[in-house]
Amino acid sequence: MNELRGILTSTVTRLLGTEVTKESLQEAEAGTWPAALWDALEGNGLTRPLVPEAQGGAGGTWEDAHVLLHAAGRFAAPVPLAETILASALLSSAHLEVPDGPLTVAPVRPGETLALAAAGGWRLSGTVTRVPWGDAAARVAVVAPVDGRVHLALVDPALAARTPDRNLALEPRDTLAFDRTPVDAAVPLTDGDAAWRLGALVRAVQMAGALDALLEQSVRYANERVQFGRPIGKFQAVQQQLAVLAEHVAAADLAAQVACRAAGRGDATFEIAAAKVRAGDAARVGTGIAHQVHGAIGFTYEHALHFSTRRLWAWRAEFGGETHWAEALGRAALARGAAALWPDVTAR
Amino acid sequence: MSTFTFEPCELPESAQALRADVRAFLRAALAGHPPVLCARSWMGFDPAFSRLLGARGWIGMTWPTRYGGHERSAFERYVVLEEMLAAGAPVAAHWIADRQSGPLLLRFGTEEQRQRYLPAITRGERFFCIGMSEPDSGSDLASIRTRAVRTDGGFVVNGTKVWTSMAHACHHMIALFRTTVDANDKHAGLSQFIVDLDTPGIAIRPIRNLAGEDHFDEVVFTDVFVPADALVGTEGQGWAQVNAELAFERSGPERYLSCVQLLIELVRELAGDPSERAAVGVGRLLAHLATLRQMSLSVAGMLEQGRNPALEASVVKDLGVAFEQDLPGAAQELLDVEPLAAGGSDVQQVLGYLTQIAPSFSLRGGTREILRGIIARGLGLR
């Protein structure tokens, strides 16, 4: 682990480990913006790991960003840390200035498009739904075509007509309606799919973090909860299930790490698709096991387990679920043919 | 909670360079091999092929040159193994000696044993099998009863080993025998031996498997004399030695690639299928395959660093066999064809063969339940 990654890991673990509690998560779900937590994250330089140092970022790689995204998932941080990391990366790689404050991206739903037109400066029109933290964000990094060429623009969501919405984890997923809304800046993009693809990457890493939290909570509970005169973790039926959970956690985690490594090198579509599929499968199996081991107490709002499981159920679908990314992988493999299958796997 | 440490592992340039040589060799050596033969993968026993590999320096690759090895890295060996498996090369003859018996002798064997066996293994001339299970001892391996009793100049062995892969075609068995009986500690008093399988008193009887193959055997020992210098390592330390050996057995790429021929045939069959169903089905399998390969590589990286990845190897084996065991069923759903033992198309035969042998994947080398028990211990539950 390099020096930057070590610092980021210890700082984010200490900060989220102390600031994110069951109580603070419940308050966030009730609609309170955790300003102190956000200020601490920003103040400690944890929100823009991929922005060059000259632009006020940490000048890191996706592997450095990984430790922050993983922690955001593991602690269920109720702030748009992942979205800000994603948006700031897109902005700085497009050579746009990265503003302060929480950021997000749009559109995030397949089939939704915004229109950008030059009319006395760039104007943005159209409606996007389920924008993560669309209401809390200071700015939205928006992907929109101009005469068929995809551009990245920066817009203030306060200028949009906003309708609040939530995902299953009660994280804000807002509708923003733009109508000839002026934007701060707009530049053409060479890679029009980057926001969608890297969105899947950040969710895959967050999911690996949330899966890690599932395992940690489940093993702890199995060692504490006594039935038939001994901790339930002493029963083989429970041990076998927790072993399966641990396997899926390990697989999702490595797939996400490999995808982050690939993202720093060039075309990472294959690895990101594999990571999102693997994380989704692990979430499907893992949430079931974690709840089974926890019994009825894990099914209450009082218990903290659902902060991890509800996020996994929501994130599994965001920026494309297993079906979407498996289809992309499968179409590419079928187009390349049988003889290329193994050479393509080993070229990665 | 970081109980398991899987880190992305980078294959060095030298290992990647070797890959092209291995592929070129395999293209020539396996030209004309039908897919159903390739699907046998590391069950395919071909002494002539093993000798060819020995001549190329691809057996005992990491071993010291003084024992016939080539002192290459664990990564270079890994590349050769995964290319052999992906191509469906018949590697069974030398596989066990290369993977387990050789490393066991390097670790615990005497200098005389190493000189005697290792160079012949690296030439692809001496084949080993593993005598562990007995009729009443499967997963409860420490309950074995085959006795090796001290006599003049060695031991006399009586008992039965079973499910011993390819014993009828191998020269030697690394056998686990009970040398002393301790009623209070079944793990004590076990010892490992190198047994020459042509020793008088050994009767080998093939046991036909459900696919009609004579792959594994029953091996009966009746007053078999085993010389004292056939003892491997320390008398009574067999349990610890066997567990070290099993870490090697569980760590390799063969634990997720047993059905890779079927995946390749599946892609061949579906290449012209524009349906979403075909693409999603293939893509999902590919996502799992690619992740398992990265996990397997990560374990190889730990071995190269001299770490002990016994837990991680168990994770990869259990996940890997779950994948390869699921693959025939998934492929049948996507193709909607009948699996066949003979006749029909290539893909029907490959499917037919792998459907039948898939149940063995989660039995050989430690059952699913045993592996999950090991993982649960690693989690602090036992």
C-alpha cells in the first residue's frame, strides 16, 4: 500500500467509524443532512481523490479512491461521497474546474437524455430521474449531447425544478427538471459512456464495502447469540452459511479491486462489468444469509443490519444490474467468438 | 473484516512471455483432439504427452535444478498450468507428482529420496498417486486404519485405500498409514510413505465411475514390506505433513477450470444467437470465471511471496467448484440440448461427460462441507 492510500485508509476509517452511528443513520433517513460529517470528509481531503493536486485534489488513482469508496459502503456513510468522487473525477479529466461541496452526476437511468444547446451561453433542458443526492448536491456533472457529440456540463441543481425521491435505503434519488437552464461550463467528451461505466464501478466498490459489513456483523452476532446452550456460530448449519457469505464477500471485493486497477490503465469495461455482476450476485446471496443468521432481530428497524442490506438491494440495480452488465459482457464475448474467449480472459 | 486477504496480483512479463510458447506448443500437440477428449482435462492420462512436457521443462518448473527442476517462478508455473487446463491437455499422468508429491519431497523428503524421484518426475517418467481415503475414512481422514508395523529394516503394511485416482497407471503412491495407535489422539501416529506400487502384496482393482471410466481404484495391502527409507518426513507427523500438502492441492487453477471446455463450446454454439438470454447467460458465467481467475492468481501471488494461503485456497476451491459444478446445468438451459455419452454433436458430448463427472468436483480434494468448516474456523467460529 502506498503512502497516500495508507493515509486515506486510516483517515476515512477513523472518521466514518466514529461519526456514522445507528442514530446518525436514522436521522439521515429522516431527512437531516449530516453537515458535520460532510464538512469533516471535505476538510480532511477525502472527497476528491482523483483530482490532481494542482486543482485541490489528492492526485490519486482509482486504487486510492477504492479505499474511500469501500469505506463509504462499509460504514453506510449517509452522504454523497461516492457521487462526489465520481463527479470530480469526470470533471477534472474533462479539464473542468471542480467546485467545492457535494457533487453528483446525471443522467443515471438508461434511456434518459438531456439536451444542451447554445443560446447566449449553454442552456440545459430535459428531465432526469433518480439523481443521487440531486437535492443536496452543490453542482451536478451532466452528460448531454450537442449535435450528436457528448458533452460534460456543470449545473446548479437549485436552478432545476426538483421533486424528491428515495431509493430502498432512503438515500435521496431526486427528479431534476431543467428548462433552458444556464450551465457553469460545458466541454466535449471523448468517452461518452464514462459516467455510466464509472458509476457502476463506484457502486461495485461500495457494495464490496457493504458486504464486508454484513460479514462482520453476522460473525459477531453468531458468536454472541446463544441458543440451545451455546453460541449459534458453533452450529455447523450456521458455520456453513457464514463460510458461503465470506466467499462471496471475498469474490466481490477482489473483483472491485481489480476493476479499480483496470480503470487507471485504460479501457476497464470488462473488469467493471465483471465487478458489478459479481457484486450483485454476492448481494443476492449475502443479504439472505446475513438476515437468516440474525433471525428476527435483524428484521427490525431497531437493529443496524438493514443499513447494509437495504443499500445492497438498492445499489445492485443502480448504474446497471447484473442482467445489464452480463449482457454487455456476453455480447462482446459472443462477437469475439470461442477461440478468443480464453486469450481475452488472460489478457486482463 | 479483512479475514481473507485477496489482493490483485500482476503476472510478471516473463510469465506472460511464456504463455505464447505454451500456446504454440499446445496447438501442435493437441491438433485433432476432439472437444470431448479435451473436456477430460486433468483427468486425461497420457504418458507420452507428459514426457513431451518434461522435455519442454514444464514439469517441476519451480524446483531446484539439482533435482531436475528449472528454478522458474510460481507465476511461470501458473501460466503453464492454466494454459494446459484451458486447452484441455491430458495432464493427469504427471499432475499429482508435479502438484503434490514433488513439493512434499522437497519439503520433508530425505536427500536420497529427492535424488531418486524428483529428476524422473520432471522428465515425465514417474507418476504418483495419493493414498489417503479408506473404505471407512473419507472426510474423517484421521480415522484411517491401514497399519504400518515396524519390522526388520522397515514396515509391514496391511489395509485398504480407496478412491485412489489412477493407481493402476502410476508407479508410486504417497500413502498415509497408521504407525502407532493412540486411543486418545487419532491425529497422532500417522506417517507418510512412498510405496512402489509393484511391491508384492499390493492388489489394485479399478472402480468404474458412473460415466463408465476406470479412473480411480481400490488398493489392497496384504503383508506388504515397505523399507525404512520409504518413510517421508518424521514418523508420527503425517497429519501435519498432509495438511501442508493439501494446501498445495487446493490452491491451483484446476479448481475452477474443469468445465472451461464447455464454456468455450457454449460460446461457439451461441455465437450466432442474437438473443438477450444467450448474452446474459454467457456474460454471467464469464464474470464469475474472470473473478475466480483473479482470486486464483492472488493465491499464486501469496505462494510466490512465501505466505501460507491455506484459508484463501479453501475459499477459491469452494467457490471454484461451485462455479464449475453449476456450469453444465447452466449450459444445458442455454442450449436446450440433450447431454449425450456418445453420438450427437461435440457440445452434446462435452455436456454429457461433464454433467456426469461434475458431482465429483465438490468431493475430490476435500468436500464442500470440510472446506466450509475450514473457512468457518478462519472466521473465528470454531
